[in-house]
Amino acid sequence: MHDLLIISYRTVLLYILIVVILRIMGKREVGELSVIDVVVFVIMAEVAAFALDSPDQELLQSIIPMVILLLIQLLSSFFSLKSKKFRDIVDGDPTIIIRHGQILEHEMRKQRYNLDDLFQQLREQQIGSVHEVSFAYLETSGNLSVFKHDDVQPVLALISDGVIQHKHLAIIGRTEEWLVKELKNQGVNDVEQIFYGSFENGELKYQLKEKFQ
């Protein structure tokens, strides 16, 4: 009976603690969780299960690891906001799976993404044939973003938080030298001053970071 009361008390307390931690971590859909988010949630669940399975252990031994996990997640979120390189390491980058109706086999193999998965996700978006598709991106969440030929085409970030996206430059057939020259023509001499830059309708568009505006 004593153990039952302890387990009930810990269940309520851990429930409240986990809700508070999740609120602090911020709102995300399940499909938008980063790798670090998933790791934090899995370990947190294990820690909570240990606290309930071992009522004779000090509760503080479970609360401290959960607080540490929260701090790890908050630090990772901070570094993700500050560094595009950190985001790429932790979350990866979207991958083009279909370009102008052609399936990119080498990209699918790199992502360990098979044809059954591809066709299922296409059917879920009422796409009957890959030849209807202009571009399809496998997002870091695992979702497939599909653009038909007659849709507004996706715009790729050429500069993200001051970092040149060489992969995207290659996709549109441009070089870093071209990008730097275009920026200089518009009065920008340092790429790191750019918060976001893209090439739309034959024109380079950009937004300066707040401190340079």
C-alpha cells in the first residue's frame, strides 16, 4: 500500500514536471521534431519509467536528469538559432528526390528511401505519376513536399543566416562567384550581412540581418 501511494504521488508529480518541460521546450508537431528532441523525449521517458518502477529510489535521482535534458535541449535550440552549420549537422537538409519528372536514384539511396515509400507519399498527395512532378523534396521530418509543373515552383535559399548554400547554387546552375558579384552590384560586400537570399523570377533578392539594416 505504501509503495502504491508513492507510485501514485510520483506519477502525478512527473506528469506535471514533464508538461512543464514540454511547454518550456516549445510547440512542435510530432513530424517536426529534431533528432535532439526525439533523443531527449526517449531518455526522459526512460527516466520517468525508472522513477515509477523503483519507488525505493530517491525521486531527485530522476528529476535531476530530466532537468539536465531540458538544459541540453534549450542549448541545442539556442545554437540552432545562431548557426546554420549546427542545424545542418543536427537536423540535416531537405533532399531533392524528383527533379522535372526524373527520380534521383543516388539521392534516394543516400537517404535509404525506397520506391514504395516514394509512391505511397505521392499517392497520399493525389499524384498519379512522377511525370506530373516538377520537384519533390524529402524534408528532414520525413515528409515529402511535392510541386507539380503548373504549381508555383519552390524557391531555394542561396544564403541562409549569412552562409552560402552551395548545393542550392548548383541546382540553379550558378556559382559562388556569380552570387558575390550580384551582391556587390547591389551594394553588399559581405555575405555574412545577409539573413536570407534567394533567386526569384530572374532576380537576386535578399534580406539583411537586423543589425545591418
